[in-house]
Amino acid sequence: MLIEVIVFAILSAGVVGISWRSLKYRRTHGFYRFFAFESILILFFLNIDRWFSDPFSVGHIVSWFLLSLSLALVVDGFFLLRRFGKPTGRVEGSANFALENTTRLVTRRSYRFIRHPLYCSLLLLAWGILLKEVTFWTGLAVLAASACLYATAKVEERENVLRFGDEYVQYMGRTKMFIPYLF
């Protein structure tokens, strides 16, 4: 238990380390994303001892499916942003990560169907971790992560309308936020 608390504290300090700029600006998407990361980290540590127990139960099989889909989305999303988004790199005074400062709107592959594949991958990760063992506390953590990711996406959409204008507004009209054709 003590080792888990120490590892959690170290990982949490790492999340603070990469998010410190965002924490200074409450109106940016990174502010809410920090709390989503922390919620997922808490969820992971709440279920750490259940990760490989009963691996062939329905919950674990669905969990591994969600976790695999999460990995596929994050790999595709990062690749597309890097390859086609033409990021400018780190912008002085910005809370964004270098990869987030894209100069082109990406609307292909996973971005063709959903506006936020990277946040969707975090949602899938959180819900996949939840299914390792559902308790009151893990349910609370996954709901917190989901709410924070929704808030992150809404704030980022406002930022993207400012950055890309009508092009992004039209994109919002033809794609869903997290689930193709539904939501």
C-alpha cells in the first residue's frame, strides 16, 4: 500500500509537472484536462490489484477491448496531428503542448468521425479501467474523469472556433464529439 501511494504521488507530480502552465489559466482546456488525468490516475490505483484477476470474465474482456480501442485512437490521433495538423511547436505564453498548436484543421481518419479522438481515448481508458472492478469509488472516479474530459472538449472547441473560424464550426456540424454518429 505504501509503495502504491508513493508511486501515485510521483506520477501525480509528473502530471502537475507537464500541466503547470495550464493550471495557471483556468479558462483553457488544459486546466480541465489536468483533473481528467488525475481522476484516471486515481481510478488506475483504485483498481491496480484487480488488473489481471479473473481475466476471462465478461467485465475484463470488455475492459481489454476498451483499453485496446483507447490505444488505437491515441496512436492515430497523435500521428494525424503531427503529420497533417502542422504544429508550430511551443508558443511563448501559451499553456498548450507543442503538438496542440496546429496550423491546419485535421479532418481525416479518426478525426473524420469524431472531433476529439484523444479525449475519446482517455474516456475509453477510464471506462476500461473501471470495468476491472466496479465500486462506488471507481464509479465516482470515472464520472469525475468523464465530466472533466467533457469540459475539456467544450473549452477546446471554443478555442478551436477562435483559431479556425467557420471551418471548425462546419466541422462541428458534420462530426460528433466522442461517439461517431451519436454523441
